[in-house]
Amino acid sequence: MSSPARLRRAPLLTVYVALVFIFIYLPIAVLILYSFNRDGVGGFPPRRLTLDWYRQLFADGAIWDSVVNSLIVAAGSVALSLTLGLLAALALDRARFPGKSLFRRLVLLPLILPGIITGLSLLMFAVFAGAQLSLLTVFLGHSTALISVATTELFAGLQKMDRAQEEASLDLGATPWQTFWRVTLPNLKLSLIASGLLIFTLSMDEIAVTFFLIGRDNTLPLEIWGRLRRGITPEINAVSTLIFAVSVGLIVIWYRVRTRGLGAQARELLERS
Amino acid sequence: MYSRAYKTLVSLPPLLWVGLFLVLPYAMMFAHSFWAVRDGILVHQWNLHNYVTLFSKPVYVEVLWRTMRIAAAVTFCSLLLGYPLAYYLSFHAGARKELLYQLVIVPLWVSYLVRGYAWKTILGSEGVLNGFLQYVHFTHEPVAFFLYSPFAVVLVLTHIYTPFVFLPLYAALEHIPRPLVEASEDLGAGSAQTFLRVILPLSIPGLLAGATFAFVLSLGDFLAPLLVGGASGIMIANVVQSLFGAAYDWPLGAAISVCILLITISLLFLSERLEKRWSSK
């Protein structure tokens, strides 16, 4: 890392970077500002601030139904993707099977390929299997697409783990099952929380795959999408502002968890030395 | 140290699941691309007709070509914004580094849809930008071409993918050993020379990764064109979507999807090879 003395001034670069930040934050700022604008989403400057759009939003049953649907799908996806992702990470870390490196690449595909391809493939599969499109198909789609988020994070966690702890546990007479619950899982706590939060956020926001798997009940992004087609009102700004606030809230929680986790690790290191 | 039963128990469920819900669906997409539709009914008759149609009808080639150009423009613009950002954070931000880093990351957590929508309200003919331009008497009539154009698609996608491009670039720049930079400066190279001959070459792997992200993610996007693209901003994934919807020609749609898939995978492969070759030099 460069020492402060090495920091040179680069006024042009600084201005440019400030402009990039403005570009990144301009839409978000406009979005939030106009959620309080009585005259709607366009025009300049915004005049006559109001909370009416939020009032309208809180009375809007369809939106809240879709929020509940999204929460159910996201919670389910976290549970299923984490379970499968954890098993896959353990398999990659410990087992040997043919096609292992192929498997590693395969689980990554939904994150790499355009969502439309994964979405349509799953749609074909659902039609083939005779499944009715519903929140269940959306949940299965999300869980499958997001396995790799958990696998990648948890595999990294396993690689960093001190293998001697597990060996000691087994040597001292604990069953593999006890060792898994008392040694392996606690060691992966941070990776589990991190990937869980990421899966939750990605599922709440997912639209490309959901687009093709949705039945009659909408998730929140698709409910918003449907409304965009019918014309835009600041109510959408209001709900987007709330989503933004919740997302930022989740990030803050995550940093708290992480820094506390790191703090605990640092303390441990100090105690050991 | 792990028993056979343990290994089987952890391997089997994910393998079966991925096989059933991932490999099989992708394989079905592949199979569909060799089938046909006759009188509105899917016929399982193996043929290459869809691929012939795809490359002989100018309309598909044209959209594919436009999609490539849009993706290339997005890649270029994201690098133009992302590289200086990453460079500044890595070499000039000092104590504010961590905070600024978080500020770049936060928008990644903001819904894709929400950001696309925000741009729609800014660019529209009754939108914020036109309102502003008229307010400052720069124009008197709303400017129509902001929204519903390839330009709008490039703008929105650049906005969405700049943080994605930033991440690998920043990681690459942070990995450059600082003594190298200091040595270059101590030996009399100016900052421009140091950048061109030390920093830039060492950041190429990050640059490649970022550019690949931006290009591949833009290539298969169908939401931004629907939101802000209008008729002139249609991309290849929109064609797929309409073939699977109203036009009802799944096999042709599947053939286009397979093409997108192959382009994506070959680009990823190519970028990985290039990165390796560059790093081993």
C-alpha cells in the first residue's frame, strides 16, 4: 500500500472520478427525490413535496402480496441453495467423483449465462414435466440458479478451515454427524451468513429467470414490471426507494456481522499467541 | 479421513439435483433447436433448418449484429468509467479508500429493474432531463431521442455494469506490488510513463475479466431494451423472447439461444486463455 507521502495530487482524475460517482448515483437520487413529488415522476424542478405516494403504496394490496411472495421465494431459495451448495462444497472439497471439474463449471452456468437462457431452459423442462407455472417453479428456478453462490463461498471457507479440528473431533470419539454439526458448520458460520444474505438479495431482485417461470402470483420485481407497462407513477418510486433502503440496511447488517466476526477472529489470534 | 458413506452422502444430492434441474433443461434447449414447428405443433424431427433460417434471414443477422455493437459500446463505456475509478481508488484515495469502495458497491445491491426504471423517468420526453433542459431554457421542446433508442440501452447497461467492471479491475490494481511502482518513479519515470509501462500491463488480467463480464452480460440482456430501447433498440434476446411468446416458434428461439450460449462460452474461454497467456509472459 502506498504511504500517504506517495499520494500525489491528480486534480483532473479527481474531477473525473467525481463525475463517475455522480453518474452512478444520479438515477438513485432522482428516484428517491421524485418519490416525494406531488406532480408525478417527470418535470423539473420537483415541487410540492408529499408523502401521498407512500400512503398510496401502503394501501396497495397487490404490491404487498407480491412482497410476501418474494419473501417466501427468497427464504425458500436461501434454505435450499445453502443446503445443496454446502453439500456440493463438501463434495468438491472432500470427495472424488468423475467429472468433478465439469461439475464445478456446470453449477456456475446460471450466473454466467444470460438469465433468459436459464429461464427458458427451465420453462421447457417445466412444460416437459407437466408442471403448472407458479411460485413453486420460481422457487425451484431460483434455488437451482443460486447454488453456485453458496458453493463458491463455502468451498473457499472449507479450504481455509483448519482440518486438524475435525480430525481431533473424530479421534476423540465423536461421530461424523456430531463432527459435522459441532466442528464443520460452526467454522463455516461467516461463509454461511454471507452467502445466505447474497442469495436472499439476488432472489428478491431476480427478474430474467422469474420472467419465464412465473404463474398467476407475482413476485415484487414482476409486479413492478407489470405496472411499468401500464404507465408509471411515483408509487413505483416509493416502493423502489423502500427496496433501496432495505438493501442498504442489509449491507450494513452484513458489515456488522463481518467486522464482529473478524474482531472475534483477531481476539482469538491474540489469545493464542 | 472421510468415510465412503460420508462422501457419497454429500456428493449424491447436489449431483442429482444439478443433473435434473440444470443439465437436463439446458440439454432440452439444445434438443429443441434441432426440432421444428408445423401448423403450430412441435414436431420432434431432427434437422438443421433453424440454424439455416437464423443465418440466412437478414433480420436475425441484423439484430445479432446490432446486439454485438451495443454490447461492445457498453463494454467500452464501462471500462472508460470503471478503469479511472479503480485506478483512483487504488492509487489516490488514501484513507477514503474503504468508504469509496463501498460507495461503488452499494448500487450493485439496488435492483436492476429499479435502476432501469429510474433512467426511464430521467430520459422520457416528459422526464426529468427534458424538464431540466427546458427549465434552464436550453431547449423549448422536449427532446425525444433520449428514450427508446440504442443510445438509451447503452446508457442504462453502462450504468448497471460499471460496478461489475470495476471489481476485477480494482482487484488487479490492488495486487500490483507497490515497490514496483515506487521503483519506476525513483528511476525517473514520470507518472504517465509509470502508468503505461508498469500499471497498465499488470492490470490487463483485470481488464480482460471486466470487459468479458460487461460484454457477456449485455449480450443476453432483454430487459433494458424492453424498458428503454423501443423498436430501434431491440436486441437478440428480445427476438428469442418473442419467439417463445407470441410468435410461438420454440425451435427457432432455442436455436438463437444456443448461439448466444456458444458465443458466451467461447468468449469466456478465450478471455481465460488470453489472461493465462498474458500472466505467464
